[in-house]
Amino acid sequence: MDEAAAGAARLILPAMGFLGLPARAAGTRRNGGPRHVAGGWHNAGLYRPSVARRNGGISHWYAEIGVPPTAPPARAPLEGDVRADVVIAGGGFTGLWTAYYMSRARPDAEIVVLEREFAGFGASGRNGGWVSDHYAGNRERMARTHGRESVLALQRGMRGAIDEIISVCRAEGIEADLVKEGVLMVARSAAQEARMHAALAEERAWGLGPEDVIALSAAELEQRVRVSGARGALFSPHCARAQPAKLVTGLARAVERRGVRICEDTTVLALEPGRAVTDRGTVSAPVVLRCLEGFTPSVAGAERELLPLNSAIIVTDPLGEERWARIGWEREAVLGDMAHAYMYAQRTADGRIALGGRGVPYRFGSRTDNYGETQAATIRQLVSILHAMFPATIDVAIDHAWCGVLGVRRDWTPTVRFDPATGLGDAGGYVGSGVSTTNLAARVLVDLVTGEDSELVRLPWVRDRARRWEPEPLRWLGARLVYGLYRAADRRESASDSAATDPLARLAGLISGR
């Protein structure tokens, strides 16, 4: 770490509080979810007060569809050693979409999905519900290695993934509150407004026209939603809203109807050529695929492949017609901002606001807080963002708060790969844009496995290797430092009239390698 970063660390790290509840180590058995007590939640003998009525218990999305946090898995675990044609580790969106398209490409194949908890337990059932064409990774960097046309093909593929998901839901009878009304990225400071216009210029340079993205003035934005202090926004029609738990549970049922076997309550211990080793037996198969995203470090040998970053969400009680009229958010475009430590939000189908952002970004040793309980300080931070953007919510109760982990590659770019010689493949590293990215990545992975010579297998995500994360404690210190710098930069930009991006954010980008 250079002297500038070290100096920033001395200033920022103490203020960050080093928050984080003890969490089960990756790969250990489940032992029940948190238990509600007056004013907060009790878990493993520890109590933390909360400003939310409910904290953890997986997510509001599951509570809405009647899945309690202590519900047993709906599907049987693996029972002893079995043989299959394809075995997939991970029952989230990546694994389920891969199983879905593999069953279509090879209808007679025996496909087994292995899941430690239940299908959709991780980020797939806890996210913000953005079905977006956004993808992680630096376009210029990808163009240098794969060519500009490959990057443009990736952009087309991501747009197509939105409509593909909607089409599959329609064909499979999956009701997931899908509404394609676009996305608004709001600027609330001079620096954010400058980044907004720079982002628009970059999009134009990559060939995106007014039909893809436009800039809205403050007055034009107010016709769509009233965000306090907004200076303008970017609008893109290429995004849909979804209820994540409805989407992933519906997809799991569709996969089963196609003959795929999903084994829940089955912990994958190791993935090797020709076999997946679990705590309940071994699945032998010529094709072994890892689709674990933020839970990748739980598998032996993959501890530094992906970094599990934490993201937290709050959801309000239903707002009622009078408050919605004051906010003016009548259509159902999802909402984000141009901050460094950005927020994301949606108007839910039943009239709530769900709003998320980074909480404690990373837990030492790549641990994961599997049941979603988040810190009171994180909840207060998200509530303050909600109230600042929408003053009409100041007296609206927060019904539920939760968190989950997303996967990040060291270069912040997803990877899809398959080695025909070993039969091993994997996909992941979506950096929080996984609801639609998983669909495209799964189709890429299936084409690689089946040997299909398609445009998909030439996308810049397809690569043989990716840089690994640093060992502890360097990655813990780095993750805490980077997000501390980003938050500090946001605070300084909000208090300034300068249009320049704060130097602390530039330092954070340099350290992170984004």
C-alpha cells in the first residue's frame, strides 16, 4: 500500500467501526435462522437492536411468499453416490439457468443440481430485483483483449437477456412481478451530475443512441419521480423490475419439470475432474460445473477465486396513495444514483420502497452471513438515504431488513469457462448485476459444454483464467479501505459545489483495480 493509501486508511478505517456480526464459516452446516425478540433479533446468543421490524430471516421477498426462515428444504438431499451426465454446484440463478438450458440442449441428459440450503437461498432470493442490461467490467480493457465487436456483442446479449427472462417466465408460467419500465440513475450533487454527463458521453462513444439512454433535467425527472435534491438523471428503457424470490423459486420448479434433479441440504466439499464430492455422497459425471457466485470460497481450492461482498436492503411498509402522490413514482422504473457507494431501489408490486446499498462490505476470511441479519448501523444508513431522497417516507415504518453476498473477481469482470479436457467449468463474478447476467452467462456456459460454435462463446467473459484475490488480512483491509474511501468521497462531494470527482474515490478505484 502506498503512503497516500496508508494515510487514507489511518483517517477512514477507525471511523468505519469494523461492524460485523459473527457468521457461520463457509461450508458448515445450517443450524436454524434468527429468532425475533422485542425490538430486534436474537441469533446465536447475540442481540442487536434494529430500526427495522424484522431483520434477517433470509429476505422480505421470501417472507412475502410465505417461506419462513427456519423452513426445512423442500427437496430431498443427495443420498449416497450417484452417476449423472452433468453435475452443477449451486442452486441459485446461475446453476438453475444452466440446468434449464442444458436440459433444452440435451433433453436426455441426467442433470443434478447440488445446493447446500435450498434453491434460491443466496443472492438469487435476496437481491434488489433489477433485471438490467448492466454488466460488470471495463469495456476498454475487454476491447483490448477481445476486440470492440466482442464488447458490443456482449451489450446486445445483455439486452437480449432481459427479454429472454421475460419470455421464459411467460412460457413457464412464472409470475415474478416483472414490469419492464426502465431504470433511472439520479444525480444529487455537482460531482454526480458531472459523472452523469460523462457516462452519457461514454455510452454515445460506444454507439448507444437516444433509444438506449438519455439525460433528463431536474424538471424532466420530476415528471417521473420526485427525488429531493436531484439535479437530473440518466434514463434507460433496458431494465425490468422483478420479485427475486418469485423468480428463482419459479425457475427451480420449471427446471424440475424438465427432469433435472435438485438435491437440497447437500454441501459440496470439492469439485474435481469427473466428480463432485459432498457431505452426503459423490456425484460422478463427465461435466462438473461450479455456479456458486459469492459462496465460491466454500469449496476447497477456490478460497481466493471470488470475493463475497455484502449488500443490504431495507423495505418499507406499503406507502399508501397519498404518499405515492407526493413522491410521484407512478411508473415502475427502478432507481439508482451516481454515488460511488451507490444505492438501488424499486417500487414493489404491493406499493413499498425496497432500497439497498453496501453495508459492511466484507467479512474476514470470506465468511458469509447466510440468514441475512444485518447490522443496526447499516440499517440506519439505508434509512437515512431513504429519508434524504424521499422526505415523504420519514414516518413510514421499515418492515424488513436483510443482507446477502455477491461475487467479485479480482479484476471486477465476470468469467465463464469450460475445459473439455477435465470437464470442469464455472461462471460467476457478476458484482451485483446477476439477475440478468446469470441468464446470459448460463447460455454461454451451456454452449461451451456442448461445443456450440456460437457468438456467445466469443464474448469477452470467456477466458481460461482470472487473477486470484490476495490472502488475508490483505483482502479484508483492502475491501474495508476501498468502501470507506468511497463513502468518504460521497460525503465530501455532497458537501461541495465542485463538479470534480473527489480524490478519495480515485484512490479507491486505484486500490481496487476497477
